[in-house]
Amino acid sequence: MIEYDNTITIQANFVKFLGITADNTLSWKQHIDIIIILKLNKACFIIRRLKLILSNFALKMVYYAFFHSVMSYSLIFWRNSTNSKCVFKLQKQAIRIIMGARNRDSCRKFFKQLRILPLCAQYIYPLLTFVVNNRKLFLDNAELYTINTRNSHNLHFPLPHLTKYQKGVHYAGIWLFNHLPTSIKNTANDTEMFKKVLKKFLIVNSFYHIEEFINFGE
């Protein structure tokens, strides 16, 4: 029970808002299992049936209409959930269907050929776009420190917070932005250019895991 302003509110295990189901632990399990997985399985079925009569070009449009639209919705919130692994498996299944590949074939080259971002890269793209579109919410190190270092143009991390906060949009956005190649960070003042070079970078490298992105160029 929660009491606020002399009003007692019954605590709920989950809440639905704008197509998102958030549970009281922010694990996103219910949202992923009940909403996303169900719809993505249906999308894979549709793609498989249409594979018999459509070209890969047309199937790619079907993918974006039925699969990508579901997978990408609110992705920046639930991607860090451990349950997101199931979503990535279904994405690779959809890609294999489009390309007529076997279950054990690697999908990385297919992602590149189709110019489709894997789940991890698809998470990075809108998150960093959010950062650039909302720069007033973030501070550069150069705004806080007078000493000029190679990290001067990185975003400043706030003081340590709870783990839940560190998995959130604000903290994760800073962390990923600071690991971008300098050439991409330098375009941050031009939103359209930033989105263009970032998209190209993510397509070329086709990151499967955040660690691959973080370790890029090291």
C-alpha cells in the first residue's frame, strides 16, 4: 500500500502506459514476453509465408512493417533487460527467413547485406540520437573543468546512483556517447549529419553486443 496526500493507493505489480507494460521491478519481463515476443512470432510467420511469393526487397519492407515496428518501439527502455536475448533470437530468425539461410548460419553478414541493424545496434542508434537531440540535458567535461584533456568533449557522468539508474536512458546515453569514435562525436552539433554517420558506422560494424561497441578501436 502507498499513502500520499492522505490517499491510499494499492500497489500494482505492473502498469500499462502507451503500449508499454512496466513491472514494479523494471525487469520488463512481462512487456517482452507477453507483448513483444507474441507479436514478433506472428511477424516471423508472416515473413515465412510471404517468402514463397515475394522478393528479398519486398520482404525487407514486410520486415520493417511487421517486425521492426514492434521491436524498436520503446527499445531504449527495455533493451537492457536480460529477457531481450529472446527478441534478438527472433530477429535473427526473421533475417534467416528473408535470406533463405539455415538455422546455424551466421546472420552478421546478412544484416550488413540488408542494411538492417541488429537489436544491439538498433538500441544504440535512437539512444544516441536522443542524447544529441537533448544536449541541454547533458554537460560536457569541458564545461566543468578548465584543464584541456582528451576527454574534454566527453559528456560528464553524474555522481554514482542506483544500478537501476545506470541502466536507464540518461546514464546509458552518456556512457555510449563517450565511447563513440571522435570523428562521430565531432558531428554532434549537426543532428542530421550525426544521425547519418552514426547509422553508417552501426551498419558497417553490425554490433551484436554492447561490449563490441565499447571495445571498438581499442
